[in-house]
Amino acid sequence: MSEMSTDAKLRVGLIGLGAVGQVHLEAYRASALVEVVAIADVSQSALDAYKSETGLRTYSNHLQMLESEQLDIACVLTPASLHVPVALDCAQAGVAVLCEKPLSISSAECERLIAEFAALGVPLFYGSSYRFLPTVRAARKLILDGSIGDVVLMREQAVTGRGPDACHPYGPIHYPPGFPGGSGMGLVDHGIHLIDIMAWITGLPIIWAYGRGNISGEPLRTEYATLGFANGATGHLLYNESTWSTVLPHEGAFSAGADWNHEGHIPGGSWQAEPGSIMVHGTKGALRIHHYANALFLNNADGVREVAVEGVPAPDHFRAQIDSFAASLATSKPPETSATDGLRAVQILEAIYESDRLGQTQNIPIVR
Ligand SMILES: NC(=O)c1ccc[n+]([C@@H]2O[C@H](COP(=O)([O-])OP(=O)(O)OC[C@H]3O[C@@H](n4cnc5c(N)ncnc54)[C@H](O)[C@@H]3O)[C@@H](O)[C@H]2O)c1
């Protein structure tokens, strides 16, 4: 890691400039704390798209970038199967890492990653980007302030598509055959956000899980999970983007923020027939969080109303995320999200798959 000063921006290198890497790069331009100085990707076309436009130094191999640049942070934005080996290369070079979700494809690999970073004394951050969405943060504050009473139920779903032939699951470089896999709005690639977020916004640990998820290389099925929280509440996830939507023509919203759906990344301001929606029900009220559309609604005894939300909508949450990590590096304070959060999410994901294999609910130990 380079010598850090309090006024200079931290130097960031991006590894992987695909769909999400491009969004990170754009979002980081608004940061007062970090500056992207270099990008590495094995695809020359991915690099060429940015080289002439930005003047960034480009590398076809991340090891060359780590050797040539004085980086403070490397963002690992490669497919999931490469997170651990690429992040470990960064740790060997003494460079702090922000790793995209899922932290790894197995909890054993997550544990190995965390142990090696700790042994080398290099900071490792987990990119739980939903924690930095303004609506999710505002909802968390309302829930923790008791505005909806005791949380009893949470739910989120993505059931959509244009039939099986139009659904393209991630290939083996993202999710190796035999491991959790599937499509972009499925359990491992998208639900991993919700597994983390449902616990984070309520402050309630997940203590059991039941469900089933797709296996990479095998035919796609409907994926579902029921999560049990320490207070008795349940969380329900339901995914299938190889079927058809039931949305009606008059339903939807203009999304204030950029969104992701079964067609990929959609810029802010676009019409969203099915804007992403997290629903939280309590004893005194309920919240509907349109996390990307940047709208938050509260329903209670006073009726339904929209709650004002501070902050810039997606994709600025990637800027907020890297700024949070940069601030924690500069001050040596613990980060808002840690690699342990990433490990926890993968452990719960594995419990869901194990419940399917064994046909019974899996208990999850509470880690403090
Ligand atoms: N936080 C979010 O909201 C969010 C959204 C989308 C994707 N993601 C995550 O980001 C990661 C990347 O997803 P994506 O959709 O951008 O994938 P992608 O396939 O679009 O892009 C991956 C990029 O990595 C490059 N790459 C592959 N191997 C490499 C290597 N060894 N060194 C350098 N570059 C390499 C590829 O050439 C490609 O450009 C995944 O872990 C995914 O789950 C997160």
C-alpha cells in the first residue's frame, strides 16, 4: 500500500471492467476521497473502450498493474470464481481490497481469504452495495427507531423474463459447474444482497434457513428461500427470470436511480415496469422500499405516504461505498461492512442449498 496522506485522494485500481466495473468507474468520478488511476482486464476490448476516453493506464494483467502502480485500493470486479485468487494477489502486493459480491463461491474459500488478509495485515472490504443505497439506509433508520414496531415479515422477488430460451444463466467463469449459479436476478447473484440487507436493516441475525437455489450448469428452476430471524420474523425470497412477468401495462414507475433487471443495467430516469422492491412488515406499520427507483413508502395508522430520502440515487451508492472504505482506511476505523459480512451471507446461502439437499431446515449459529 502506498503512503497515505489526509488530503490526497486514495489511488484506486479496478480489476475487471465488465458490466459492474464500468458502473464503479463512472460512480467514482464523483468521489472526493478516491481517484481511479488504472484499470486491468483480460479483455482488450473492455480496456480500449476507456483508454482513449479517460487516459487511464490500462493493463491486460492485474499482476502488472499491482507491480507498476502505487495503489491504495484494488477493486476486485471480476466474475465470482476469480474473486479469491485475484484478491489474494492484491494482498500479496500489500494493497487493500474492495471485493464485489459474492465474496466467494464457498464459505471455506471466504474463510481462507479472510485468514490470509489478516495474516498479511491487509484490509479486506466486502462490497455489500445495497447498504449504501439511500432508501435502504433511510428504511434501516425507521426500522431501528421503532417506526413500524416489531418486524414480523420481509419479502422480495424477481419473477419475470421472456421464457426459458431468453434466459441466459451465468457461465462457468462466474459460477463453476456444480456450485451455486444461475441467472443475474437469481439467488446467488442477486439474493445474496437481500440475505445481507434483511439482517442489516433490522439488526436481527438470521438463525435458520430453508429453500433451494440453482446449480451452475444444471437446468434453471424457481429459486426460493425462507429465512428465520432471531425475533421470530421470517424473510421470503422468490426468483425466476426464465418465465414470464404478470405485470400489467399500467404498473411501474420512472426510476430515479439506475436499476438492474433481467435485461441488465438500466440508467436512471428510465421507465421500470417492475421496479425493485423490498417489503418490510411490522406490528405498527409497513415499508415498501423501491431501492433503485429511490422511493420509500410508509403505511401505518395515519395512512400511506412517501418518506423523504436524503442522498443521491444509484449508481452513486458505489461512490458512497468506496468513500466509506476510503474513510475507514484513512482513519483506521472499522469499515461499515466487513469481509465477515460477506462470509456470513455465503454461509446462509450454503445453508439454503443444504436444506434442499437434506430436505430440512438448517440452523445457523449466531456469530457475534
Ligand atoms: N453490487 C452490484 O450491484 C453488482 C451488480 C452486478 C455485478 N456484480 C458483481 O460484480 C462481479 C462482476 O460482474 P459483471 O456483471 O461485471 O461481470 P462481467 O462478466 O460483465 O465482467 C467481468 C469482467 O472481468 C473481466 N475479467 C475476467 N477475468 C479477469 C482477470 N483474471 N483479470 C481481470 N479482468 C478479468 C472480464 O473480461 C470482464 O470484463 C460479479 O461478482 C457480480 O456478482 C455486482
